[in-house]
Amino acid sequence: MKKEFLPVAVAILAGSFLLVSHASATSATEEYDEDAFGPQDPIIWDEPAKASFDHKIHTDDYGLECDSCHEDVFAMEQGIAPESGNFTMAAMAEGQFCGACHDGDTAFASNTNCIACHAVPEDPIVWTKPVKAVVFYHKAHTEDYGLDCDSCHDEAFAMKAGAAENAPDFTMKALYKGKYCGACHDGETAFASNTLCNTCHIGKKGYDRMMGVEPHAEKKGTHGGH
Amino acid sequence: MNVEELEKEKNEGVNSIPSTERRNFLKMGLAVTGVFLGGTVLSLTSVKTARGGNADSVIPAEGQYPYTKHYGMVMRQNNCIDCEKCLDACRETNHVPLEHDAWRTNIQERLTTVDGVEKREFRPILCNHCNRPPCVRVCPTKATYKDPETGIVVMDYKKCIGCKTCMAACPYNARYFSHDKYAIDKCNFCLDTRLAAGEKDTACAAACPADVRIFGDIKDTSTRIYKLLHEPDKKIWVIRPECGALPNVFYMNA
Amino acid sequence: MTKNSIADIFAQTEDTRLATPGMNRATIICLVIIVLGLGCGVASFIFGHENVYNYTRDVPWGMLISTYAFWAITSTGLCIYAAISHLFGGTRMAIVSNRMVWMSIICILGAFATIGVEIASPHRMIIYNILSPNPTSNIWWMGTLYGMAVGCMIVEFFGIVTGLARIAVILGTIGAVAEVLANSCLGGVFATLPARPYWYGGQLPIYFLTAAFLSGAAATVLFNHLAYKIRGTEMSEAVKDGVKSAGKAMALVLVLYTVATFWRLIMYFVGGAELGRIAADALISGPLSINFWVLEVAIGLVLPLLLIMLSRLRNIGMMALAGFLILIGQFVARYDLVAAGLLVPGTLGWDNVPTYFDYVPSFAEFAVVLGSVAVVAFGFLMGERLFGKTFDQKEHH
């Protein structure tokens, strides 16, 4: 699996690197015109999942006009798309939002090339519900084990942060039935989820350490004597 | 012998000296220290009848319990994920103040690195309600004693003079000085807070989502703890067996 | 003589030479230190035992327990020598034995003062030691026997000052036996705890008894020397002989104690329980190593041995200095023994606990120790003044 993934990953990374470096090259030489090309800084969405959009790449590099997207696909006003409640990959697959162009013909399909817009989270995900605390490392799964985003998203896990955690069935029992982590951690694809508990369960102690909570001092702080 | 197989075995260290060795050594200790130790002559419970079933076992044998009920706990150690729901349940049920020193049960962590990969283990601990409890022997005023009904080591707070000898004597760090009670406090398997009210298990066992803590009457062959303790081919161990306290909290992997 | 009133008794025993302003000042200073020092201990009953003393769940005992043991052991030593002298007569030490009985009482009072503020609820002890005794508890036996011993010795001392030699000898003997048994139980408190391999074992009670013989002899030499120093007079030849005998005993037991210390430590390094070895390592190279090598060994064992050799068992001043150093060493040795047993975590390897727990005595602990020293100093001064004539006897029996 790792071998198959590696060239793809390299290609994607190299591709995005080229795009970025190209963009920065233009902005370095010419004065960037925000009126013509839109805001210089990328738009960062936090909801429903973290993603970014760079006006410059689309306008300056690909030559799109403002009215290619505004206001048919995206409202000019900030925050309208995420507030719509419909700003999802599913909607894009139906041609809404980014999906208007990112359909596989005009531009790469919205269900491919995830990391063009989404980044693999650097920090581990730490779930504190229903028990404290369970850790998940994106990096280990994508880089070390060669998984793609769609290996887990959105079937096993919704992209939206905290979605699984707040679901009532995010339990070991569900995992044993093949839900969530159990989709792979079934004893065949990956170690069974009823084994090696403490690989993911770092406990309250592990959580405190990760969050930089000082372990209890040996002596409690209420000292009258000296 | 297959050396590779052996190397995979966990190092048991000196803490797992065979019980026969231990007992012989302890018997010698009893003889040497004579009247001060009391041993079988003076100790409060008939330790002779509370011993392990066979020479290599830490598990009490059937039909040899001096108490009406004989409560104990099995820890399925590798299931523990340190969620600490047990600690919260214990504090709430038994009104244990939220101070570092004050706990009736706790979870210990051990981090090791195996082949560059960090490995973590959690181990729940609490009073072991030993059959030969060092704390009970050393208490000058019988402020701590084995409950004859249940074998639970309990406190009579008003008799505690606060000499802290029981704390020094306990191999399991199960005791602490409670400012509220102005006496030593410890786990009593929720005897007053839950068992007295007819509950069948302790607060910590009830709160455990990972089925780590199995509480029950070792004497009763229908209990789960009895079955776990008598499962063939399961390795069962206790903490610090060399102290000869004959603990009633047993550890195994699920 | 028994019909004499108390005033008459004091008239016969009081040493009026010591009714000086200097002595008064020293006595008052001692009293002030007692009040302030033990006051810090009494404060523990108000502010909370666990707040005033640096005890934790992990290290439940500390310097107060070791100080208690030090005074109790010294008391036992003094009492044994006095009883041997009284019982068998004839020994040269008999001439100073009355002073030893008094100082034995004073030392055990110093011990009681320390333990009295060390335990959390002494009032419960008074009640439940009687109402709910535990015959398997070393603490119970130790407390009861030391209590008995001090009772016997007080009556014995009354017999001495009133000239009731028969009562004095009988109760002195019973008191000494009680002291030896109590001392042995004190050793047993530590020796019977398998959870603490550094203490566990049959050797420790004998070690404590050896320490009693050492501290007792050292205290005998020191206090007699001081008794004549504060008077500014020379010892009579008979007293000198008595003190020299004590010096000989001190030298002999010093060697025995050194041998016992050596083997006691060596045995942890040849195998056995890991926790015992780590505890012993605390003395050899760990957090207690300065205490051990400098105070226990160099100042408490080697230097006194050199001083005794230099004194050729004749120079009493030099032997008194040796005795003083031995007592310092013994005090530290008790502390190290208690601390080393407790500093080692029983669950080493779990929770990433340190190899040694931290324990530094709190201000209140130091204050109580100073208070207990003042108790003994005060008792010494009062004894010399009120009963000086009895101590300064020409002959006994």
C-alpha cells in the first residue's frame, strides 16, 4: 500500500509546491491588484472542516474573472458558505460551491486531490469523549501507512472536527462492528480494536502530559508550617 | 528450551518469587521475630486458613476462608485505559477530597520504549485487603481491622491516633492521612457506601467502562471473580508478593 | 528519713553551689526554647498535622520519629548501665549511676515530648491504648513498656533520693528490663515491616540495642563531664574511675557498632530485595550520603575512636568530646535509618516515580527537635541543681 501511495503523494506535493512557488514569483515582481484578483490572503474556512482557498491562484494564475464564481456560486459576503449548513463535500459532488468547476472536467474533481484545499492535521486528534483520552495521528496513517484521505473520510469519519466524538455510538462496541476505527482495525487490515488498548488510549495521564498539565507536585501546596 | 520464546516472556523480576520460597522465608521470619510478629499465634485472623490453595498459587484455596464472605478484586490490567472514571466515582461515592495525597484508588502508569516505540501500561491500585494485613498487625489501638463478615480491612476512625505506622507498613501505599477525619483513611471496598446498601460491586468497578475491575466474593463459586481466578492457563499475579501480605487484589491480562 | 517532708529532702539533695545567676539564665533559656520549639509542634494540632510537618503519603515518617528513637535509645542505654551498676554493685560506674537514672528519665521525657507532638491525636492514644490494645502491635508494646519504664524509674529515683535503696534496686531492675524490651520493640517497629526491605530483618532490634549501649555510655561520659564543668570543680578519683569505666564501655561498643553498621550495609549489595539495595545506596552515594559519610561515619564513629585512643581512656575532657560526637553521629544515624527506609518508592518503575522521594524536614520539625534537646538540657540542669548532692555521692550501697 505504501508503495502505491508514495508516487501519488510525491506528485501532489510537488504539484502544489510548484503552484505556490509560481504564485509567489508573480506577486514578488508585480504589485498585486486586489480589485482585479480578489483578496491577497487565502480564505481559511474552519467549518465544517478546515480548508483554504486562494483567490490569487484562481484569478491571477488561471485567469478566472470575479463573476466566474461571484455571486452565483459564492456570495461576496464573508462566511455565507459555511453558514449555509450545506457547505459539504456531498454538495460539491452535486455541483454546488467549488464543485461548480471542480467536477473532473473544468478542474480536478472535488473528491480527488484533497490536500490541495485541506491539510493533513499536524497535531494529533485527541478525543476526550466518551472516555479520556484517545489519540489519533493523521501523519502516521497517511505517511507511515500510506492511507489516502478517502480511506477514512467521509465513510468512517466525517471531516468535521468533533463529529465522531459527539456521536452517541462512538464506542468500542461500534468499532467491533466495523464502524469508525473498526473499519480497518478489525484484526486483518490493522490490529483488532479490542487489542493493544493503550496504543490509542493514552489515558488521563497521557492527556495531561500532552496538554502540558504539570503532574501533581509531590507535596501539596497548602503549607502552614514554614 | 526455546530461548526466543522465553525472551518474549515478561521479566517477572524478584517480585514473583515462587510462593513456596516466600512462605518458607516468611516462616523463618516468624520464628526469628517471635512474639512481635505474632504470626499464627497472635494475629487477628487465622492466616493459616487463608493461605493460597497450592504452593505456586497466589489464589486462596476453596473452603479455606475465615470470613463469611471473602471479597476481592481481579484487575484485567491490560484493559485499563486510564480514563479515571473509577477515581471520580470513588471520590464521589466515598467523599475523598480532591487532593494529591488523598486517594483510595489510583492508576499507575509505566512508559517503556520497545524498539523505539513508546509503550504505555496502566495499573489500577487500591487497598489489597490482605489476608495477612501488615497495617492491621501494627496498629496499636485496633483502629484498623479485618471485618470478620467480609474480610475487608476497615478503619475505626475514632481510635486512630495518627502514628502512621500502618502507612509505613503497607506495601501498597493504600493509606493516607485524612484531614477531615483527622485519621488515616483508606479503601474499604465501598462497604459503608454501597455494599451496606445492597449494591453488589464497588463504585470503581461499576464505573469502569473497560471491564477492568471485577469485584466479588471469592468464596462464591457462582461469581465472575471466582471463575476468572480459576480459569485454567491464565497467569494471575499480585503486587509485591514477597511482602507475604497475601493480598486479595489479583492481576491478570484480559 | 522517709518521714522527712519534701522540703527536707530537697535540703539534703540540693546543690546550692549551682544557684548562680548564670545557671538561672541557662535554665530560663532552655525553658524558652522548650516553649517555642514544642510550641511549633503543638501548633500541628491547630493547623493540621499534615500542614505543619513535611510528611506525605509516600514519606509518612521523618525527623521527629528518628529524634524520638534517638532519645529513647539513649535513655535505654543510660538505664541499662545504671541498673547493672545498682544490681551488681561493685562496678566502678555505680558512683555515677544516680545521675544516669535521672538522665535516663530526662531522655525518655525528651522522647515523649517529641512523639507527643508527632502523632496526630495523642489524646486518642491515651484512651485507646488502654481500651483497645493490640497485642501484635510493636508500637503498642513500645509505648506501654516505655511508659512502664519511666514510671518505674521515677519511683526508683524517689527511692534513691529518699534513701530507700531496696525499692530503688527492685524498681530500677524492672525499669531497666522494661527499657530493654521497649527498645527491642522500637527496633521491632521497623524490623517487622516486609514492605520496607531496608528495615526488615531480625538484626535491627539488636542493632538498636547496640546503639543504646553506645549512646548510653557516651551520654554517661558527657553528662558527668558537664556536671563537673558547670560546678567548676574536679571529679573525685572515684568518679573519675566511674567515668573512665563508662569510657571503656563506650570504646568497646563503638567498635561493635561500627562492625554492625558495616555488615548491615554490605548485605544489601550481595543480593536480596532491590528496594533494600536502593535504600542502602541512598546512604552510600545517594541523597543521604553526606549525612552518612560525614556525620555518621567520620564525626560519629571515626573521630570519636581517634579521640578515645588519644585520650588513652584517661583524659576525660577528650572522652567527653568523643561522647558528644558519638551522640551527634547517633542522632544522624537514626535519621538516616528512618529516611532511607521511606525515601524508596515501593512502586519503583511505575508512574515514573523518582528513585528517591523528596523529604526535607519542615521548620516545625526542626523546632520540635530543638525543643526536645532543650528538654534534656533543662532536665540536666534542674537535676544537677535539685539533686546534685545525690549525684555527687561518695559511695553507693
